[in-house]
Amino acid sequence: MSKALIKQIPLISNCKELIEIKKGFSSDEKYLIHTQDNNKLLLRMFNLEELELKRSEYSIMEKMQDYHVTCSQPISIGEVGNRGYMITSYIEGKDAEDEILKYSEHEQFNIGIEAGKELRKMHQLSAPDHISSWYSRKVEKHRKYIDAYLACEVKVKNDQIIMNFIDDNIHLIKQRPNLFQHDDFHLGNIIVNNKKFAGVIDFNRYDWGDPIHEFLKIGIFSRRVSIPFSIGQIRGYFNNKEPDEDFWRLYSLYLAMCVFSTVVWTLKTIPNNMNEMLDKVYIYLEDHDYFNRLKPKWYQ
């Protein structure tokens, strides 16, 4: 990115140093900014057509401040030249996915506890009135995925058992709340520093719906990296108490639905990764004995 463009952005036009951050799957250009007064900021540059989406993400981060969520603080958003930009505070530390296995199991568990508490804070924000019910949106999406799955050539072993489990339990979604969802809450979006939770990042995939749906990412991603963290996140969310059967039934239901969406999404976007994605699916099917058990085997 041209230094001349940065000179046109208020707040950072006189920055001391600019370091590009390559990590992550986002198409944004990301830069760590060292300001003249020795502060660190995060700059994201993106295509102008994304500006409205970025403004809504920025607004969500502003709302998160109201609930004292430990996350990046939004500072400035706008356009410069033919690009959009967003400036936020910088969370010092490293990606938990890369770091957490260097820590003791007790330290991993404690980071999970803090992550769960932060997630609980986020779920205080209710969906705007114009957002339709979680049930109507989730069921419609699921039916489309099932139709696409039945029409495709890839099949999951014993898929009818999974479909029966979903059909027997899908009515449970009817009464679920319509609240804020980070929707990508896993170790890759958590920052740790000095063996402690430092903050959560990347609100760009946020959605609205049942907060229990957030825990999908544990079953698919986090439990494969750190089981102590995964148990800690659940315990922290529930104030260090054991979740009830309703939680585990909904958690299992959402994982079961995810079997079919995973196959369809992978075929459409990264078909060469199908075997790798199916391996993840079979791990959590085994965790639940094809949903003959609601609480996964790893949760001790």
C-alpha cells in the first residue's frame, strides 16, 4: 500500500512505523501502526464496496464496548483514495491457536473460562426488530442444505441416523432467543498474552440468533486443539456451573445440522479439502456416537 495513501488518513498520518500483518484468511490488508506517542493501532484497508458492511461491523464493536467486552476498540472508519479503512486499538499478544499448547492444561482451562465469560457478555445484545426469528431463518437454511446434500455425490456414513436426530429435535429451536452471535468464536480469533486471555477479534462474520449456536466452533475446531480450553469455555459461560441437558441437546442438534452444511459448503468453495472436512465431521460424530449421546466423550 502506498505511503502517500496513509498520509491522507487522519490519526496515523504521522505514524512512526507501519508493519504489514500477513496472518488470517481475510482479504483485508492489515497493518500494525506505531504512533508518535508510542501507541499501537490496527489499520485495515479494504475495497470501497465493502464499506457499508465494515460500518456495521464497526457499529457492533462500538456496542461491545457498552458491555465491557474485551475486544478491539473502534477508533475511526472512512475512505481514502479508492480504498476504505478502519482503525481500531491493537490487542497485544498472539493467536491462541498457535500458542495455547505451550501452556499447562490448567492455564488452557483458565483461558477457556475467561473466553466463556466474554462470550456471555456479548450475548446481552438483542437482535434489531427487523431481524426475523432464529427459527424461521435456521430451518429455511437447513432445508436448503439438506436438499443440496441429497442432490450431491458426497455422502456421510449413516446419514439417515443424523437426519432422524435432527427431525426429532428441530422443534426445540422454536423458542430460542434472537441475540448477537460473534459466529466465529474459536481459538483462531482469541488473543493470549503472558498465558492469559487478552481479547477476542474479528467481528466481521457476526449474526443474530441462538447463543448456543456459538458453541459449534468448539465441537468442530477448538476441541481438536485444546480440550481443557473447550471445557473451560463452556464452564466459564455458565458461571462455572455444569450446563443442563437442554444445552447439550441444542449443541448436539446444531452439530448434527452442521454435518450437511459442511458437505455442501465444502463442495461449493473448497472441494479439494473435502476429505479433510469429512475427517472433522467424523471426529464429532464419534464424539457423540452419532448423537446417541448428547454430551461429547471429551467433556469430562
